[in-house]
Amino acid sequence: MFVLRNVGKLIFGSGAQESLIELPQGQLYLVRPLSPKGYSELIFKDAAIRIRRTNQDFHYQLVVQRAFEEGEEELLAEEEASLPGAT
């Protein structure tokens, strides 16, 4: 059964979003070679990146998912709630 399902996915494709390339852990930098602010800027200290297929041929998605450290998510939510104009 398991083998038949995998062969079916190879022939007909999977209905789920398939990752072509996946980097499970790393840092994400924004590189601007000619910027007066500096050459590179750290965007996420810990992130996972993957390239996924879409339903259209030759169209792909670059997905960057930030990994939160323990307790960091709650601190960000508190900061956003305390900003002026937040409801």
C-alpha cells in the first residue's frame, strides 16, 4: 500500500504543497551592496526557508518562516498591544 501511494504521487503529483528545496535552520540577511546603511542587515536570527511549487507551471513560492525563541512570541504580542493606536 505504501509503495503504491508513493508511485501514485510520482506519476500524478501530490495535492499538497511540495517543497523542492528546504533549509531547516539558518540566518536570513538582506544584502544591499551599494547601500549607505551597510552591506548586509540581519533580518531573522533563526529561520527556516523552503521553495514550494504552486498550481501553475513554472511558478514557485519562497517561504521564510521565523523561528521564535521560548517566550519571545508573548513579548512581541505585549509590545504590539502597548503601542499607541492599538486597540
